Amino acid sequence: METQNITLSLPKKVLRKVKLLAVERETSISGLLTQVLEEMVDKETGYANARQRQIQWLERGFDLGLNNDQPSRREELHER
């Protein structure tokens, strides 16, 4: 995968914590940020795809099993 360098400004306190976290996970700050950003992109993409699927299902509608017949009357449904 081709990469590109960027400049990132962080508060020193945050940077210190990020360095420690990267060491604990045996990776670099760049690797840590890449992982977090990839997860964010995947989550957002997954949400967008799921939302689109739901909208398509709603637009198609659902078969309620009526087969274009008149719905039953309440009394018929509750007969014993």
C-alpha cells in the first residue's frame, strides 16, 4: 500500500500518552493511528451500507401474506 506523510499537531500531554500506548501495543504511533483511522472508516462505511440496505427494504415493502385479499375482520380473528 502506498503511503503519504502528513503533519499532525497534538498536545504534548496527549502525545506522551499515545507514545506509551504505541509501545504497549508494540507498534509505532503511525501504526496505531493507521489502525484507529481504518477502524473508523470501516465503521462509517459499514453503517452507510447497512442504512442503504434498510432503505431499499422499506422501499420494496414487505409481503404480509394477504395476497391482495381483504384483511380478515376483527371478529373472525378472535372467534373461539
